[in-house]
Amino acid sequence: MSPTLTLEPVEDVPSDSRVCHYDELAEDAKEEFPILTENIDVSVDSTIADGLQECDLVKYTDYYKVSIG
């Protein structure tokens, strides 16, 4: 079963958050991230989920909270 990824735009970045910048993501995650920001909940390949597990937030055009379930 593929993990479900949720990206939620946030305005406030907690100081204890692990922030990853878009350019630091693995190539698979970089390719999919722009598409993922347009969807609420989406199933993703496990390699993409693995690449985002180290991040609480990703800085892209905005900050996005990453939830993997």
C-alpha cells in the first residue's frame, strides 16, 4: 500500500521545525512536489515519502507542512 501524503500551506514556522528546502529534496520528490502542492491528500510512491520523512516543513513557494500516513 502506498503512503498518503498531505501538504498543508502554513504561515507560521515553529522554531523547532525541521525545514527542508525544495532544492535539498531527492530528485523523485523534486519532480512530484509541485504536483503534490495542488492536491490535498494523495498516495505517493514510498521513495517520495521516504525523502520527505525527515522534514516537518518544506520551503517551496511557501512553507508546506508535511504529513505522511
